[in-house]
Amino acid sequence: MSPSTKNLKAIAKQAKDDVNALLVSKLTKEQEEKVATIIENAVIKALLEGQHRAVDAALRMSENEEDTAHKIARKIRQKNDLLIANLTSLR
């Protein structure tokens, strides 16, 4: 598991634990798993949105920097794909 994947799982787990601590009745194990999945999906969507913005910013570079911009955008997309694959395999 990559450090990025571990960090996202830790963020999702902390959020789930925080939600559970607020409830009068604690979540069942099944509910905990469903809540964790919902939170993980939200974290992934937020992360991807941020990375899409980074790609867009890279692609708005001048013509002289276009090659570099495309390389940066490609690297960001590759990391996105790897992260999603890692997270999907953990389920």
C-alpha cells in the first residue's frame, strides 16, 4: 500500500470515528463499513477535483512551456490512476 493510499484510508477512518463519536447510538459494524466507504469516496472525489485543477493549470502554460506542461499533466494523471487502483483493491 502506497503512502498516499495509507493517508487517504487514515483520513477516512478518522472521519468515520469522529462521526461515530457524535452519535447517541454507535454505528453497527455494517454501518461503519458503509460510512467508511462513503467517506473514502468523498475523499477520492475531492482529491481528484484538486488534481484536475492542477492538470488544468499546467495545461494553461505558454507555448514555450507546452511540452513540460503535458509531461506534468501526464504524471498527475498516472498518479491518479495508481491511487484509484490501490484504493479499489483495498475494498
